[in-house]
Amino acid sequence: MRDLYSPLGPTERQGGLVPNAGDQPVEPGDRVPVGLTGAAAIDVQLLAEEVRQSSAFLDDVFTQVARVVVGQRDMVERVLIGLLTGGHCLIEGVPGLAKTLLVKTLAQTIHATFQRIQFTPDLLPADITGTIIYNMHTGEFTQKRGPLFAHLVLADEVNRAPAKVQSALLEAMQERQVTIGDTSHRLPDPFLVLATQNPIEQEGTFPLPEAQLDRFMLLIKVSYPSASDERAMLDRIATLEAPVASPVATVDDVLAARRVVGSIYIDDRVRDYIVHLVQVRRVAACDAVPGGGGARARVHPPPRLRHAG
């Protein structure tokens, strides 16, 4: 890859500087990352301390989720990656692997609103986004919001609904807004769609359209639990009271962590490599990614290109 593609020149790219960095001279003794010249230095220790403080609540979140969900550590970590980066997740696994339970429990731990949508063949787009209802008593039309107006939205078995229903998620996932009639409504922040699908059952399903697959950042493949985890599940079934997670954080903590994630320095050579990788995939397109990476691949790879798990 290095031999085929040399670093991008100044005329080939715009930007590439550290976020919030100006063209200020570097003072003696400042810590400057490798490859960073002509821009303000970054205090690595200060940034590391900000990351530590803003992510401290995640340990408590893991603890509370583990009280309800046995095992599946990889799935929990990847869902939290999507939450902290604002990237929607497509969770793929057979029934009974705690996919729905995880999302519901996560919403409880961060004190966020949660809505679950069961996708079926007879579902309508208005059942998801909302609709306009005529009030016979007042003679006026009123808007009724759908279940998309929540911080965490679980689209359960998303491939059970036809394409016209699946496309109802497109505006919400990309623009973070929903249009009902002639009025657009902003969705709460943070807003995250976590969709699930069963990979082994294809009867009565509708493949996700390319436009919607492009809006998922991670494809999380969930496998069966280990023998020890299954034994722990069996022991929990015998208890009379089901464990419940307690709120240990707020959505404000998540938003603060997102801001710190956005301030992490990425070297220009890493940015150039990302662009080169997307370009070479388009030139040598394969069956897994026909046509190569799309326009959003520079921000995050499409699910068929990046498998998490």
C-alpha cells in the first residue's frame, strides 16, 4: 500500500490539522506528535486525563450491564463504541442471545429514553415516524409522534419489514430528524438506532437496501455464549427476582465523552491511509463490496467492509 500510494500533497487535501489547532508556533518543551509540524502542539497528558475522566462512567455501565446480561462482553463493547461515536449498529445473531436485553439495559444505565419497534411485514412507515390525526371534536389536525423519538431505538428484526418501511429510518439515521406532514422535528441527542436481524432464517425477510446499510457504522456479529456463561444463565433462571440495572450515568455524560472523542488527534498519515484504502477498494472491487466503499466509507466503513465481532 505504501509503495502504490504516496502521502497526499497539500494540493490534494484540505485541512488535516489537529481539531481546534491554529497556526501558532511550537514552544520549546512542548509535546508534538510525530508528523505534526507548523500547528499548535497537543498536550498529550492533558488529553489523556480528559479521556480518563470522561470515560470513568463506562466502568460502572459495564458493571450494571453485567448484572443483567451474562457474558457477551464483545457485543457490549461494540455497542458502546457506536454510542460514543454516534454510529448506528446492525446486530446480527440468532434469537436468544440477549440483543434486545442489552439495548434495554444500556438505556437504563445511562438514564436514556428507549423505544423498541418490532418490524413485521404489515408495518407502515407512519407507525415508525408518526402521522397526522384528524380530531373530530376540534376540527383540527394534530401530529402524533412515533417511537423514533427516543435516545436509543431498537429496530428488532429489521429485515422482516418491506423496503418502504425500512426506508422510513433513513432520514432519522442520517439527518437526526423526522418529517411528519410538512413539519420537521429534531430527534433527541444522543440518538442511536440499533437494528437486529436473524442471519439463519431467510423466509419472509426483505434484504436491507444499500442506502440503509450505508448508514450503519458497525455490523456486530453475536455468537453463542460459552459453557460457563450458559451455566450462569441457568443459575439465574432459578432465582425468583430478576436482576435490574441501576442508572449510573446520564445522557450528558455520553455527550461529554463524545466531545472528547472528537478532540483525539489523528495523524495526517493515518488520514491519508484511510483515503488510500477507500480508493483502492473502489479500483479493485470484490464480491463482498461491489463497487467499493461509498462516500461515507471515509467516515466509517460500511458493515460489509467492517465486521465487529
